Amino acid sequence: MAVAQVPRNFKLLAELEKGEKGMSTGACSYGLEDPEDILMTHWTGTIWGPPHGHHENRIYELKMECGPNYPKEPPVIHFVSQINLPGVNPTDGKVDPNTVPILRDWTRIAAELAKNPRPKEDPLSLEAALIAIRRYMDEQKKLPQPPEGSKYPSSQRVMIGRWWCECLALYKSLLTQATSVPLPPDILSLSSSLSTENPIKTLIRNTFKRNRGDTSPRLVVSSLKNGYRFLSLLSTASISSTSKEYSDICNFLRENTERVIRIKTAREKELAERPKLGPREGHVPIITKVSGEGEPPVYKPTRDSARPLSEIPNGIRKVPRLYKPMSRFHERVVRQISRKRSDRVRLLLEMQEDDLVIARMEDEWERQLGFLAKKEGRYKQFMREEKEGVLEELSFERTMKHAIKALMGLLEEERVDLVARGEAMFQIEKREQEALDRELEEKRKREGLIDEEDIKRFRRWKEGKERKGREILKVMGEKESQLRRGVERLEREEEEELERRGIVVEK
């Protein structure tokens, strides 16, 4: 009699519920890698290292993939944390099923369970696989292990590298094909106000730049499909200017160019109305640079003292603050400077993480083309430049490294300049605060609100508060030193006690 089989998704749902409720053994845990994975294919797991060996007090991270035939076929398991274990691929951490008993006998056990009713405890599950791997680790616990925290190269990074190659090839093909499409004069004249480049090439460059951060497999595969579809569209349009594809491209370019011009005009209008960061006409700058060219920047307040009260329009002195609460104008200037600096830092990170990788790919592409051209007898020497009497080969990677170095130098110069400006602004703030205190004191004396004795008592009270604050900090420092000495004394006593008992503890 045939036995009903539990569907794959029902079994995985039961395992997911068990893992999320913490019903699994304490030595391992598991769950979905992506909670929105409706197929429940990709899982993550952790194994607590077995005691009394090199695995002790270590937590190993794993990834498991349940294929469409699970549980008839075993899951594919990879170690994410690096481990020295026979049967584990030292390159990507893949576990060889033949080294773990339950993975080796998985198909046979599944066939037996298909003939007989399932037992109360399911022998084929992700938890059972993790427990078996941990038991196998315990058998090999004397093997030396890599440093704790080291991981295998992510398969996602490898996949992203392959996607970079495919996207780069598609990008070059699109740019090459874009120049072969003849465009009517009205589109060329309309787009000339934006750029002198071919409008199709501009559109391709902007689209790739806008979507360069997409690393999701679903988005990348969909983008590649659309890119190759657009490539075939350009190829058809370049052959015949009377085809439907050619008219669709021209109509889209007209609409898109008009839309970009409207956006650009609105943006320029907004920027023209925005307050500028530079000095305003008729106003004396509050700080002046006194250092010479090539010297570290030094700024000094333009005035030697605080502003007289007669020059303040409403007669009320407000102390400028470098921290909140600050004036609305000051806050807007600080926000604009911070936004500009954060954009440069973001650009630097993109150049280091993405553009440098693309530059290396470009160099490898050029080297391969040069090798093929040399093989065919059409070799042309790479571009070189002379530097200090030595010819150096020009490369994309070298140029990108120069750009990164220049941008890092610019950010450092900007940081030093901002620090120097801040020191000068602190001097102005201190002077204005002292002037405000004097004016308030004179006003109270003039209005008879306080007398000389009240002022002296206030000053004595203020000095007492400052002295008490210094004493509190001194006492806190002494208590911290006492606590540190007490902890060191306890540690010494514990070490002496362990040594007296003959117990050796590895440090």
C-alpha cells in the first residue's frame, strides 16, 4: 500500500516553526535567510563548537539550500565561517555529503521512509543535518583551526563579480550600438542644450549609473534581459530608419529630452533662489585667514573685540553658537557644508569599492585584446607616458588610484580647514558671551536689581560650583583608580589560587 508523502513546503514550514520557537537543540539553530522567501530555499544555521577542543567557545555560521526535491534529496550545506575539517572545501566551505553519515545515507533513508510510516522523530531534517555535522566536528576537534571570525569569500560577492563582467560587456555593446543609430536633426538640436554627446549614449550612461547599486539576483537578471532586448532594438533601428523600432526610439528621445529640460530649468531656478555660502556684498567676514600659501590654515576673528551694542540693530546681543541651538542661517550653512562633504565621502567609497574593481576589469580586457591582437599580427603598443625618464604603462587602475588619492587629500585639507575655522569661531563665541555677561551685569546694577554684594556673592557661588565640580572629577578619578587596583588585586589572588591548585589556564 502506498504511503502518502508530506509535501515539501509543509515539511519546511514545520521545520521553520520549530526553529523559530527555539524547540531545536541548544547546540544548533536555524532559520530562513530571507523571511520573504516563499519557496523556503535558502536557510542559515549556526553550530556551537563542541567542547574540549579547538572548536570550544566558537560559533560557526552555515548556509543551507533546500532544492525542489527536498526532503528526497539532502540539502546543500556551506560553511560561512572558515573551518579546518576533512570534507569541507577550503575554497568555498562546501560540505562533502560523503563525509557526514546522515548526508551520505539521506537518499536511502528517504526511500525507506517512503515505504514505511514516518517515525515520531523525523530523521531527515535540517536540524538533524546540523547535529550530525557537529558530531563530526567533535571527532576532529584536535585539528588546528583558522582565526576566529574569519569567513570564506561570499558566494554573493563571486556572483556580483560575474554580474559585473556581464553588465560591463552589455554596457560596452550598448554604447557601441548607440552610435550606429542615425538621429533626426530636431532631436540633435533639442539635446544639444543638455550635452554634446549622443542622447542615446547619455541615456545609457545615466541608467547604468542610477542602477549600479542593485545587487539583488532578481533585479540584475531582469535588468540584463531588458538590456539585451534594448540592444536588439538598437540593432534593428540602425538597419532601417523606416522601421517601427526606429520611430519608437525617436519618440521616446523627444519626450525624455523635453522632460529633462523642464527638470533642469526648475533645478536651476531653485539653486538661484537658494542663499549662497560665499560672503555677501556689503558685509565684513567675521573671520579672516592669516596663514600664508602652503602653510596650515589659521583663522583669526576680524574684530579684536566683541561687537559694540550700538551696532546691533535691535539692541539685543545674541551669542553665536557652533552647536544647537544655533541661528537659522548658521544651521543652513552647516547643513549645506555637511551635505557637500558627505557627497564627497560617498563618492570616495564608491570609487574604492566599485570603480576600482571595474578599472581592474578594464585593464584585464585591454590586456586580453592586446594579446589577441599581437597573436594576429595587429599588435599596437599600449599608451605610455614618460615619468622621470621612465616609460610607464597607462592603466585604468593606476588612474583610478590617483583619483582616489587626490580626493582623499581634498577631504583631509577640507577637514583641517574646517577645524581651523571652528577654533576662530569659538574665540568669537567666547568674546560675545563675555560681553553679554558684562552687559547683563551692568543692566542689573543700573536698574537696582542687585548691588555689589550680590555680585560678589554670585561670583563666589560660581567659583564654588566650579571648584566643587573639579573636586568631584578628582574624586571620581581616584575611585576609578581604586576600583582598577581592586580588580587587579582580585585577578592576582585568583591566579595565585589556581597556581596553588596546579591548574593551568591558557590566556
